[in-house]
Amino acid sequence: MANAKKSDLLTRLVDAGEEAIQRLSEVPGGDRIVGTVNSMRDRVDELQRRVRGLEDLDKRLSALERKVDKLSRGTSAPKRTKPKPKPKA
């Protein structure tokens, strides 16, 4: 029952929002506002796509950093020790 109330409330809000947008487009100069809002929505969508791409790049970068660390530990040059002094005869 609570879910039905929530969906009813959301439906009412959506309907009210659509009505408001229609009224706004009828107001002089309102078409520019509606156009700006639509343009902003497109820009936000594009921004979300780019951010998702950055997350993938970050994961790849982390994996590469781990590989480089692993390889640099495994291929380090052997440590040099001081030569032992030769006994004098």
C-alpha cells in the first residue's frame, strides 16, 4: 500500500512537472528557457558518459601500475656486496 502511495505521488509530480513545462513554453520567452533546459539535459548526459569513461581508465591505470610495481620488484639488479679482502700471503 505504501508503494502504491509513492507511485501515485510520483505520478502526480510528473504530471505537474509536464504541465509546468507546457505552461512555461506558452509564456513569451519561455521557449528559450525550455530550449536551454533541454540543452542542459543533453550536456549532463554527455558529461555522465565521459565520467563513466574516466572510471574505466582509472581501473586500467591501477592495473597497469600494479603490473609495473610487480615487474620492477622482480627484475631489480642484484645487490652488490663489497669484495672480500684477499688474505695477504
